[in-house]
Amino acid sequence: MTPASDPQRVPDFFIVGHHKSGTTALYQMLSRHPQIYMPSLKEPKFFARDLPARLEPPTARKLPGTLEEYLTLFAEAQPQQRAGEASPSYLRSHAAAGLIARVQPAARIVAILREPASFVRSMHLQLVQSHVESEQDLAKALAAEDVVRAGQQLRRYSDHVTYTEQLRRYHAVFPREQVLVLIYDDFRADNEATVRRVLRFLDVDDTVELEKVEANPTVAIRSLRLNNALGALNEGHGPLARALASGVKAVTPDRLRRNALLAVRRKVVYGKPPPADESVTLALRRRFKGEVLALSEYLDRNLVTLWGYDSVD
């Protein structure tokens, strides 16, 4: 794989998803490799504009709006480096695969898939944490997951778990040797071996020393009201934020203020997630068993047994 040339440096590889499946940890570990360049903006989401923003975890930084703005993210990549980015939304997007192939037909694609019930539960907690989901009860959130936008019915959680269809979109525009599909269980069981497999896939040195990363852990929200208040304060909304505008906020750098608010969240707002509701988990596993069967056949790997779906009737 030959990196694209400057001045319009195009990414050589894309980590396409999913959320809550190790993409942040993989992004951070790859970013430390001397032969790899990844921008500080983890999720540009540039090729996933077909997805409703209000169903996505919010991004604090401004996203690129044009191809020129997007390509500037990679302008500092050295000629000998592989440039890449990580936008988990690209796997769910119906448009991203084709758009990426048009800009970079030689791109390497890395997808990470997680057992569906575990994924949905973790994603729900993440969306509550990031103020996208207001219903803390997963069963109630699933019952109300249908959203109509522009006449199209969307499902906030279930639309993520169409793994086989999502992979087909990439295989339709890229040769199979350019698409690496990882299973989250493998990444959790042997983090280092999985990352070295990715390094070999990207044609970079896989013998460099690696530091394991635990990123973006799943947490529960102790107080939704306090979490929302801190979120509004961080974004500069609400009466409290306005009252502080001429005081603490005015004399405190944004980065320090965000770090201070994050520390408060970790100590006061975030807590260890409670055990999964077995009845909800079983209902999800029954809902997604057909998808797991199809994916097992598509990847020629027995995910039915690995994920425990052989006992689901």
C-alpha cells in the first residue's frame, strides 16, 4: 500500500466501527506508532453525513464540512507514514463505504464487531452519558427507539446491529484483502496480539513496543439531572453557565475547564454499571440471533457459540 502524496494527503486506512467496541483504544494505540499518523480529532465523521446528528454521540470539536477541510487533518502526516482516522459511524452509514472508495480506492478498512446484546447495552449507557438518550431504563429506551426523520423510520439501537449488511457494503467496493474484520472478544482477550495483527494489515512494523490502553469505559449515570447540568455548563448553555461567563469561565482555559468538569463527573456523576437485566438481555439475544447466524456464515466463524447464541431459542 503506497500512501497518498501531499499536498492533498488522503487517509490510507479507516477504522470504521462500531462504537463501544474498542475503536477508541485502537485509535490511541495506533496513534503512538511512529509509522502511523492519526489526527487529534478522533471522529471526523466526514463520510457519514447520511446519519442524523441527533442520534449520534456529540463531538465537542468542530467537524470538517468540506473535503478540503477534511484533508487538512492529514496535512502533517509524513510521506513515510500511514495516515488514518477512526469514525465508528462509517460502519452504520449507508453512504460512507462508497464515498471512501471514491476518494481512496486503495484504503484499508478495519471494522470491529461486538456481541449484539452487550453492544446495545453499552451503547445505551454511552448515549445517556452524552445526553443523546434521556431514558435511563434500557427496556423503555428500546421500546421507544423508533425515530422518524425526513419520512424515514430509524432505530436508534437496532440499526447498528445489521453487521452482515454493513460488511457487504464495504466488500462491494473494496477487495476482501483490504477489509479486516475484528471481533471485540479477541481484542479484549489479547489486546496486543490483535493490535499487532492490525499493524501487519497496514504494512507497518508490528514489532514495536505497545502499551495497552483502556479507553472510553462504560459507566452508569448516578444523576441524570446533574449530568445534564454539567453538560450544559461545559457547552456554555443555561443560567449557571451564563452567570460564570464573566467569572471562572472567562479566566479558565477551555481545556482546563473541561478537565475539571470531567473530574467532577467521574467522582460524582459516573458510577459502575449495574448488572445487566437478564430478561432484557435474553430479549435482545432472541431479536439478534438471526443476525448472528448470518454473520457466522458470512465470516466463516462460529460466533453463535462464541457469543452464546446456541442456547437461545
